[in-house]
Amino acid sequence: MQIETATSVCSVALSDKGNTFSIKELNEPNVHASQLTLLVDTLMLEAGLGFTDLDAVAVSMGPGSYTGLRIGVSAAKGFCYAADLPLIAVPTLQAMAGGFLGRDHRLLSESILLVPMVDARRMEVYMAVFNRELEMTVNTSAEIMDEHSFAHYGEDSRFVLFGNGADKLTGLFDGSQHVYVESGFLNSAGHMSGLAFRKFEQRQFENVAYFEPYYLKDFIPTQPRKAD
């Protein structure tokens, strides 16, 4: 079973040997705490499976929403403890790159690089750069975006930006010959299937007791504004 809660999408999926065969998801803000376990119950019930039928639980490990990741990882740990299952952590941005690659080959060529982006408020995003083989060519980082963000790569490099972090950049790169924004891409637990299965085959499991999400940045609580 896979769990994806790094963004506003709350998604769970079942897969067999890297192929997704059942999925339940909601794209609504602030529903993870109330809906995640309900989605899991519905998914398992409709598939006619119990937790003892599973081989592992995979979870999207971040970066992403602090609260969303915490909820997803806590649930995954609970399922692993209860059913004595191994825990697999899948990098969120790599899963997004794999999901985009599988969804739309028309935009891709040997020279185009994949740039999954998760919103980090205002003009900041969590991002990384991947090639067609899903190899990371630029490490994960938090970046404040402007129209010059990709200028230092040169005109020979071409990039396609996607994810909820890229959605707010529509129009920023108008006129650019080497940066394209594909809006409307949503995270999904189904995007994790191939990567999770690869880690399962290689026995790359996490310590259930000590594993923590990859937040990238520390959580900074905000103070409510006082009424005038």
C-alpha cells in the first residue's frame, strides 16, 4: 500500500509488482487528518484485502506540507506496527517526476529535464531536477522563483515545470524558449508504485521507530494577527 500526503492531495493506492491496481484520493485542503484512514479502509474493503495480505507500506517522504507529511508518515508507521510490515520511504519529487513521465511523453525529448515542484508559499518552491531515467541531476532545494531562475543553465537546456509549486508560475516564463510550465499536475499515491517496488526488491526499508519525513525546512508556526 502507498500513502501520499505531501500536498493538498490525500491519496492511497494498492499495487502489485510496481503496477497500481486500486486508488482512492481527495484533492481538498486540510482533509488528511480526517479522511486518510477512511480512504484506507475503503480501499482495502473494495479490494477485499486485509493488512496481513500486504507485503509493505510505502509513504511519500517529502519535501512538502509539514502537517500533511506528519499525518501520512504517522499513519504509515501505525499500519506497519500493527501488521508487522516493512516501511518504505519514497522521495516525493522523484515520484512526481515518475508520474509525469508516465502521463505525458509528448512533451519529453532527450534534451528536456523534469522539474517537479511543491508549493512552499509565496514564490518559494521545493524542487529538484531529473532526467528521463529519473536520475536526480540537481539536488532537492527550496528556491525562490523569478523569471531568471533557470537563466544560468544556458539556452541549450530545456525544462518542464509541474506540480502545485509550478502552478503559481504560469506566466512567469512566458516567452522563454527553454522553460515550460505544465499546470494542473496533481500528486498521487499511484505515482509511487514503481519506485516503491524497486525499493522493496532491494530491501531498502526504514526503521519504523525512528524514521521521520524529509521536511527540508523547519516548521515555523505563525502567530494569529490581533484584531485592530
